Amino acid sequence: MALKTGTMLKNRILFRQLFDNASFTYTYLLGDVNSKECIIIDPVLEQVKRDFKLVNELGLKLKFAMNTHMHADHITGSGYLKQLSGCKSVISKMSGAQADIYLEDEDIFSFGNYNLKALATPGHTNGCLSYYFEDQQMVFTGDTLLIRGCGRTDFQEGSPEVLYKSVHSKIFTLPLDTIVYPAHDYKGVMSSSVAEELKFNPRLTKSLKEFVDIMNNLNLDYPKQIDKAVPANRVCGLHDIPDDIDIKIK
Amino acid sequence: MALKTGTMLKNRILFRQLFDNASFTYTYLLGDVNSKECIIIDPVLEQVKRDFKLVNELGLKLKFAMNTHMHADHITGSGYLKQLSGCKSVISKMSGAQADIYLEDEDIFSFGNYNLKALATPGHTNGCLSYYFEDQQMVFTGDTLLIRGCGRTDFQEGSPEVLYKSVHSKIFTLPLDTIVYPAHDYKGVMSSSVAEELKFNPRLTKSLKEFVDIMNNLNLDYPKQIDKAVPANRVCGLHDIPDDIDIKIK
């Protein structure tokens, strides 16, 4: 069933950005063409069948279903991916969510011949991690740094001061060419770069004081999915999909 | 205003895929980091301000606003991009649409130090071109080849026989590693490869006869935007935005 061609994407990492149109979430598939090991970052429950089908078609073996943090706007696909593939779920130790593997700041994890580094970037939640892939000049920033924006700091353990410090100390210090891949975008833009956000991010180019003022006065609606998503995500990395959640994909 | 860093994306083409959530259209920005020349493929009128702002932020100069074909599901942004930037509009000679530059099969066009080749891939319309970027192992297939699908052949000059022949002779003969970037996807998938479509495309892996049967029995609704989009696109590459179209972006 899977692709047999050994020439496919030679000399390149197999990289796919995927989109969930309901929650505006980006999911990332990263595969090593040689060893066939792959990881998925920020899978969305309703898209697991699509994503796992792609993993199989590409002849890959899923090693980790990872989350950048405990999401409040969608239910993670990690639990369902575990059921389907036997992969391990991964999240920050600080997240408060259960998973097979817990990461801390500066932890290195690998798939095939590639290494990524976890960067603790709290502020949207206490457990927010960014995943830095130095070899490919990529950073997966979750909800910490968005394209010309950033994650909310008005629920869960949100703190604008902490988020500002995380971005300036951990992401804006990466090489300028590093491509920024966020967990969401609401305008159809799929990536940015450290250089661009350093110059054009309308919030994070401000002083800390101005930033805190902006974040404390956004007056956003209460997140629609939070009361369903957070309890599910707290256990979903470890356990089966809760029975009371209609995943509508079977 | 524009980014000054010369190190940004060095050794890499500047490449951005952008999405229009209303028509599910992908727009592509390709830039030469050294000369700063760039092109946009399949711009959408309602997203022109977003895209042109990005061109300016990245310090690029827009050379061509190109279309893969005369679209029926959205109004092209080429006319408005011409007004804003002074770029030239480009489309197939066979499209029936007006533009500054007309391309035919095998024509080479360039931005900065990079060349792309136009491949005549009719079938969805008579004027469908795919744009092959050999240096970067990319092909922009418009509505000719979609991810696990293909464009409709039941309106404009659609012909399933012609589309099948185009894909098999012009796209499936490219190197297997070539990344396929279509004009649309409706499931949140952003790219594919020639190898994948050769193996997994549910329509184009069939025989010609089976393919024609499939395409002639899709029973799809009449395209919602066609009566507005096609007349506008017929002139929009050359002239100003028609006054009667509310572009809602000024």
C-alpha cells in the first residue's frame, strides 16, 4: 500500500503542514525518508483519520504524537493516534496533561536521524513548549508566537509578562532565517520567520509595558471549546478517546 | 519598512503558500532573496491587500501576477496587483483572458535568477497551464491536478479525455520527488508529490475510460461564482477592477 519509491523527497525531510478548518489549527508531519520514522505535532481529533492515512500512504511509522501545549480550542488527536498506531504521546511536564513522555526545557528528542529541541516558552499556558528543528531552520511555536500575533493570555495560566519574556528570550534569539510555524493562523498565512516577527509583529515589537496593556485589553470572547477541550486534553494523551465525545470520524 | 537582513532565507528561495478560506484557493509567492524579484501565482482579489503587504514587508518587488487559468470560482487578484505594484499580468494564450503577457507550452519565464517553465495542461479549461520550477522540485498545477483529485470538466471548455492526457503526459512524467502545489484543496492538505498522485490519486490512477465515466457522473452543483468570476477574469488581468465588483478591501 505504501509508496515504495526510495527516491521520493531524497535529500529533503518529508514535511507537511496540514490545516483544520474548524479550529484554524495547523498540524505538522515530519518524517525521515530513510528510517521512515515520523512525528506529528499538534494533531486535531477530527483530522486524525486524514493524517494517519497520509502517514500510511507515505510508508512512515509514527513515533510521537506531540502537543505544543494543552489546547483550549480543539481536542488533541494524540489519544486517537495512539490507538491507531501505537505511537507515544508527548507533552510538557508543566502542562498538567497526562502523556507517555514529558518534556522539559532544552530536552532533545529525535525521529530517525533528526533531532529537535524543546524550548520552554510559557505565557499562553504554563506548559507551552516550542519545538526547534535547527537542522531544517524551523521552529514550531504553538500558541506562543503566531504570525503577526501571539496566543491569548486571559485564560488557563495565561500571563502576558511571561509570554513576552518567552518570545524575546527563546524565539527572537534564534537565527533570523528560522521559519516560524505556529499552531494557528486565522488569515490564511502559513509561516513566517524570526526576522519578520522581530520586525513586524504588532504586539511583540512593543515594550513589555505596552504589550501587557495590549494583552489585558483585548476583551475577547470566552473560548467556545475550552470547557470540552481542556478536560479532554488533560487525559487524552494517555487514555482512550472519552466515550462522551462524538468524534464523528468512525 | 522592508526587512533589511540579507541573511534571511539565504540559500533558499523565498516561498510562501497562502490560503483564501472563502474559495479554498492557494496562492503562491516565490521570491529571489538576492535580486528581490518575486512572482505571485493565482492571487485572489479579496486577499490582495494581505499578499501585497507581505511582498512589501519582505522587501520584494513584484514582477508577475500569474494565473494558471481563467478561474471560475474566484476573481483573480492580478488586476488589483497591477494597480498597486505596476507588475505585469500573465496567463495562457489559450485562456481567452486578457493579460500583459501570454504564455504557451514550454515557454520559460523568470524572476531573479530562477526560471519556471509553462506546461500546457488543458482539460479543466483550454488555457490551463502548470508551472514547473525544476530548480526547486515544485510544480504548480492549478486545477489540473489536485491532491487526490482533479479539476472539474463539466463547465467552460472542460474535457475529461483532455485532462487525463495532460496529467499523464505532462505531470506524471516529471521526477517523482516533484512537490505538487495545486490551486485548491478542500481538506486542509497543502501539497502532494508526483509519486503520491501516481499511486494514490483515486481518479487518475484509473484507465481513461473509467476516468471519463467518473468525471461524467459527478453530478456537481453549478459553480456559485462562475457568472461573476469568469467575465471579470476575462478582463481583470489587463484592466482595472470593474466598478461593479465590491472588493470590500479598500
